[in-house]
Amino acid sequence: MARSEFRFVVDGVELSREQESLIAGEIQKAGLKALATAGAQLTNALSVGHDNLKLRPEWRGLWVLDGPFADDLGQKINDIGFWVQR
């Protein structure tokens, strides 16, 4: 399975929590647009994004998974979703 990783780092700029959240959302949108612009051939993509620093700070942003792993993880997320009370 191939993996490409891209990072956006802001150093030396004080940002509020709200600003960080807005930037994370914009980066997620830009990443998906970049995949489309590059003509990436996705078969069954699963996009997973978050902006919860307590969850896993190193995962902040967007993950795009494709292929069998995306299918497996997507099914697990669906299974969990049925048990989460909203």
C-alpha cells in the first residue's frame, strides 16, 4: 500500500483555538481538492478528519484512506455509529 504524507506547519505565530480549528478545516478542504486536481484515482476512499487535540494531536487534520483498509475501517466506524447515542 502506497503512502504519501503532506504537512502544513505554522511556527512562531500565536493562534487562538478557534483560529486553529478554522485553519484545520480549510486544510482538509484543500487536501481533498488537491487530490482531485492531481487526478488521483481513488476506488472507494474514506476521509477521516478531526480537530480534537486531546484525541491524537499527531492525527490532527485529514486522512484519506483508499482500498481494502478503507473498506474495513469504514465498516467498523459504521458499526460503532449504531451504538453511539446522539
